[in-house]
Amino acid sequence: MTTRPVDPVLCMALFVSDAPKSCDLDDATIRETVDRTLDRLGPDECYARAAQEFGDHPETALDRIQWAREQCARALTSLAGAAA
């Protein structure tokens, strides 16, 4: 099974959001969180905050960005599949 690439800014928005990695978020919640974070911060601030996290907490940032990428790929792929 191949997954479609997800726009990196969407992953960054989830990465810098206040969404807890420990919770099992449903697809709608992920999409809402990404939209809300992008509306509040914008793409540039999402990237800036992600860079700061990687500088300040490299030991946890990699795990969180991998989580964010997986969650966004699942949530956004299911949305694309539903539209088809």
C-alpha cells in the first residue's frame, strides 16, 4: 500500500498544535486541528515553531513529527478517498 505525500505545512501545523500525541485522534479532529492551527498561526509561524522545537527538544521532536506525518497522511488520505 502506498500513501500519497501530504503537504508538509499540514504536518507542521499538527506538529505545533496542542494536540496530544498520546490520544488516538479521529480523522475529523486532525483536520480541524490542522485548519485551526493554520488559521491562527499561518504557515510561516508553523515552520518557525517547528524549527524552534527541533532546536530546543530534538530528542522528542523527531518522534512528534513522525506522528504528525502519519496522522495527516491517514486523515487526509481518507478525505481524498471519500471525495473520489
